[in-house]
Amino acid sequence: MHPVLHDKLKADAERLSEALEHMSKLFLAPKEEKALRSFSTSEVAELLRVSDGYLRKAHFDGKLPEVFQGPGNKRLYTGDDILNIRHILSQTAKDPYQFLPGRKPGDKLQIWSTVNFKGGSSKTTTTVTLGMRLALRGYRVLLIDADPQASLTTFFGYQPEIDFREGGTLYDAIRYNEGDTTRVPLTDVLKSTYFPNLDLVPGGIMLSEFETETPTALSRGEQPVFFNRIREPLRQVEDDYDIVLIDCPPQLGYLTMSAVCASTSLLMTIIPERVDLASASQFLTMASGILEVLHSNGGVGTYDNFAYLLTRFDTAISTQQDLSEWIRELLGDSVIPTPFVKSSAVSEAGLAQKTIFEVELSGSKNRKTYDRALESVIGFSNDIEKMIQAAWNRGGSHET
């Protein structure tokens, strides 16, 4: 006789969980901590929007503290070095916001959700890459992983199925009341990372419970309703950040809607392929109907931006070139000028749970490939940064 299915699934889950934990102890370094690599003078100059010569002269004149020097006496800057230099230069700059470009008093917190109807559109890679770039640019950034698959969380060295098996994810801060178990403050699940200026609210499989629990919570009138469940916890940390980026699950469920309702802008990733365009059209049709209902019920206000980012864009495929031009003609200025190109450099970094910013360049065999990928990433990140600055009624970038 076969056991009752739910008993079998529970037993199998427990066995698998125990085996995974044992496997991690055997094959993984004991809680190997990720660390941020050092940056060259030219990289730091680009991040600060100054020239290499300006940076070298500032060191020579004693305006900046010395940093570690590697082979050939080349300066190597840590993430903390870059942040410290930003603060020092801002104290004597005509415009301090050149070096610390975040919020001024009265500027609202920028909350961007990355959305798509299907997986594989580089949604998570886009979110984490953009977050790291903005942090390196001097913004205080919070990344929120709202996806039960928790792919974004793994970029920071976590194994969600093991590290957060007993809790500690976004779910704990947005869950509904059940017996003695209630929501916790967002600060209880917020994690600092090895990136200066960049914090994380992890995701995990328990977030899928939010999808199944919401209809019951709605029927009993539990407050806050689902579309305020992410917005309200964010108010607890609003003064600590300039920008929040939320990685949504690849579906239009309650989690995505809660993130969308909390947002000031939306970013939709689109691969310039026919099947992906059909999926995007379906997502937009469904989203428009749902957002109309939420708007009439006070769930959604106005957005600063609804932007489209072309991702996994292969410049060698003529049909993608044609489709990208067609998309730009169709959707106009809503399409971010610089696409996120498909690159082996990004893919290889992703396999090691890294972004393009974390790749060690010394001895790189594919420097040209890396440079092309980096140009693309910096390009679309700068485009989005301009949109953020415009939402604060500020102009573009500075050059010294």
C-alpha cells in the first residue's frame, strides 16, 4: 500500500533537506565569505566621474589618503577606499552631490521593481548588476529578493535552502498572522553585504506561501492588504537608502503586485525575440487590467517611469537587430537607450555567482569580451541613473 501522498512528500523533503545540508558540509568551504575585488585607478576615476590625472594629483597633493599599491606601484582601491574618497572629495567640491549623488532632503526614496512574465530574461542578473553599479556610484542601495527561487540571494554567497531554512527572508516581514507567528520588522531580516553601500533582504522558498495565504487573508479582511505588504515595511528603513531594487518572481502573482504597488518605477526586461515579445505583450495586457483595479482601490499611485530594457541582446543576430529597432519605434523613449548585451563574460561570471563588476581582470584571456560587456552594463546603468536623477529634478552627470 502506498503512503498518503502528503506524508510521502513531507518525508522525501526532510530526507532531501538533510542530504543537502550534509552535502554542503562535504563539498563547500565552511561558510566561504564572498569578498569584493580591488579596483584600478582608471576604474575608480570612471566611478567618480573624474579623470585619472585628477585622482593621481589629489593623492600627490595629499588631499586623499594613500591606498594599497600592487605590482608596478599601481594603486588598488577597495570598495571602502572608494566610499571614503567620495566623502573626502564632497567636502570641498562646489557640488557635493557630484561625489555623493544620493537623495537630498525632500527627495523621495526611489523604488524600482524588475518584472517579467517568464524566466530567462536576465531579470535577476539585471537587478543585481544595476544594484552593484549604483552602490559603486555612491548611492545607498537596498536589494530585495521577492522571488521564492531566491536567485538574487545566491549572488551574495548564501544558500537559501540551507541558510534560511528556519526563516530570515522577506517572507518574515510580509507574512500574515497565524497563531503566535506574526510579521517581524524588515530590519530583522536585512543583511549587510561585502559591497559598501549595498544591503540585501533575502528571498527563499517560503515566499511561495504568501501566494497561497493571500486569498484566505483577503477573505478574513486582515490588514494591511497584500498590495501594502512590501510598501509598509519599507517605510521602516526609508531614511537609510536612496534606491531600492526589487527582483520580482517571473509571474504576475500577489508578490509581484505587492512589489509593483510599493514601487515608484518599473523596469521590464525584454529579449528581442518573437516568443519573448508575445510573452511581454501578454504580461502588459494582464498587468494593465490588474493595475486598473488596484488603482481604483488605492493600491497604486503614479509612477515616475515604466521602462523597458532589452536584455540578452545578441548584436550578431540580424533578426534581433531588426526587432530591437522595431521595439524602439513602437515603444519610443520608454526603451532604455543602451541594451544589456548577451556576453560570455556575463554568463561565465554568473556561473560563479558573480556579476561583471566582480570579475578579476588580471591575466584575463578575454579582455575585449569583458570590455564590451562592461561598456553595455555601465551604459544601461547610467541611463537608469539619469532617470533616477530626473525623478529628483536633477540634471545629468558631472565631469571634473
